[in-house]
Amino acid sequence: MYEAVHAHPDGESTAARFARDAARMGFEGVVVRARGADPDYEALAAAPVDVVDAVEVVASGPEQASGTVGSVRPDHTLVCLRGGTDALNRFAVEHERVDVLTRPMAGGGGFNHVLARSAADNGVRVEFDFGPVLRSTGGPRVKALGRLRTLRELVAHYDAPYVVSANPTSHLHLRGPRELVAVGEEAGFAAEWVRAGLREWGVVAERNRERQSESFIGPGVERGRYEKDP
Amino acid sequence: MKKTLEEHAERFSNLAAEYDDEQSSPEYRACADLVVAHADPGPDETVLDLGTGTGAIALALAADAGRVLGRDISDGMLDEARRKADDRNRSNVAFGEGRFRDPNVDEPVDLVVSNFAMHHLSDAEKREAIEAIADLNPRRFVLGDVTFFDGKDVESGVYDPEVDDPATVGVLADALTDAGFVLTAVERVSDGVGVLVADRP
């Protein structure tokens, strides 16, 4: 199971600190959803958990999103696009180059059957953001819980892929898998469903690493027995 | 408590001069760091540090808080804390006599912290202490301490059964929620050391 984090300077804690605390809590890895952050991934290879080179693109609209996603895609293992408006959410679920649509409902953006179906067809993971449930109170928290419930119904109905995250911006926001499952259960999610959402980050990372490696030529084609190095 | 208040106070007064040098295990340091990080006081806020000892936590928070009040039962410890505050030119920290169940503060406090101190109280006494802290109405109470995550374990090297009486995390969590707090974080520093963050709902 993985957690996807905002590392310094996007957040307050360094990737190394996140990795150390995540290991203590029982995670297998962290996904560094970088915007301004530029961690030294070579040095982080020595970290106690897998550290995934990822990007979270934050754009004002689909045109900007398209340009940025295109330019960052080749250089990073995982590409996330932050949603929050109808236009950005639609862009994300229609483009399979995007691995994860994050925070789809945060800015008042909607999510509906059409988008859920697109996400399922294109293999774009929809993020369930537990951050507001963990860190806000009162009205905003009640709204956030309601949105998560709506999202859950849509994602389940179309069997769209999904991920779960507490969206931590500080190591103090990290919560271990057991705590996330417990909070999820209180919010109406099944325990195994939450765990699958935490594992999914690792699943996508592994798939993309394999695709971006030299041994991958195309789906169904493998370098193999008959090839000899010159 | 396993000894009387006076015996505890005297024992700590005797330890005061060397306390900072002796108390440096990685668990203690991690615990102290997390207490300070979760406390996160604002520049207008008043922090109360119960069982302040030589002032490690109080002095660390003084840099960011408006005012810090350190309370302890040991004169020796408080003297050492005052000396350190003078050395570092910290004028917004005040150290004085006070106990968990009678903190001796007559001004409003925004944050209460305590590190490696409450384990001297019995579980019933801890409950009373937590209620007394809740009565001060802080927006957050950060408790770092020797506390058992998997049931009472006498093997731990961080405490001395002659003078210490640590609780399980469950006991602390129940006492905090019964006193009206909401537990928003539980940091398992090790099997026998943890930090609990309790917020006013």
C-alpha cells in the first residue's frame, strides 16, 4: 500500500521525511506528487520504502492541462491531474495519458455518470481524497463526506478504477493504513475497498515503470528469447 | 503515584543538573520532536507545558508562541529550566510550581503540552489530570509519553517500574474522549512511546 504525498516545497516535509514516517506506519511506498518539488530520486533509492517519481499537474483549464501533461509525461512514472472543475475533470477522464484525476469534487466540480464511464473506459484512476474528512470540521467536512459518497456510488456502478489518499502536505498528516481503513469504514467504505485504493498507486507505478523501461515495446510484445545484444 | 509527591520532586531535583545529557534516546527525541511539531503554536497563543522539567519542550515552543508557561513539582528542575531560558535570552517563558491536577495558572491557555511526565500518575490520577486540563479549555492538548500500544509490557527500557506507572494508549484515548476532546492523531513512536493529539471539537 502506498500514500501519495506533497513534498517540500509543495508541502512542509521533505520526501525523505515522508518516506521514513511512511515506513514506520507500514506503507510499502510513497508517491511524490510533485509540482515545484524536485527530489533527488537517486538518493531516495536508499529510502526505507519505494519512492515514486510523480507529478501533479495543476492547470487553469483543458488547454493548459493538455500542454503540461504532454510535456511531463515522458519524464515521470505517474502523472496526476488535479480536477475540481467540470472541464478539467472531463479532460482528465478522456485522456489515458493521465494516470490519476485528483480531487475531482474539491472546487465545486461535478462528477457524473458520463465521467465515471469515461474514466473506466480510459483507465484513469479517480482519487478519493480523505484529507477533508481527516483535517476539517463542521460544514466543510459534512460536505466532503457527502461528495465522497456520491463519488463512491458512481465509481462502483461503472467499476471505474480509483485510488485513496489522505493528501498529506506534512508528515504530521500521514495516517497509517489501519487508520485510513477505520476512517473509511466510518464514512461508509468497506475495509478491503480502502486497502485496494491504497494499493492501486503501487499497481499503476509498477505498470508504468515496466512500460517506460527498455524491455517494453508495446502491449503484448516482449523483448525475449530470440534477441541477442550486438 | 508510586511514591509521594515530595519523593518524586526530590528525585527529580537530584537529577536536574545531568538530566538533559542523560535523556537522549532516539525514542525520546522523536517523541519530543513530534510534540513540538503537533503543538505548532501561533504568535498570539499561550502554551502551558505540564511536567516541564528542564524546559526542553517549553523552550522549543517559545520561539513561535506568544507566551509559554512551564509547570513542574521539582524546584531543582525549574531552576535548571530558568537557567536555560536566561542562557538563550527567552523572555516569553515563565517557569513555576504546578501539578497536573492543579496547574497553578490564572490566565487563559490556548495549548497544553506534556512530554514524558504523565506516566508518573496512576491511571485514575491521569484521568483526573486530563479532566483538569480539559477544564482549562485549550484548543489542543498534545501528550507525549511512555504508553503501551500492545498491552502492558514490563520489558521496556524507557521506564522504571519503581517510580513509573505508564498507561496503555487505550486508557489515555478513553480518558481524552471522555473529557470532551477529539483525538486527531496518534503517533506510534515505538511500541512503548507515543504522542496523542487531542483537539477541542
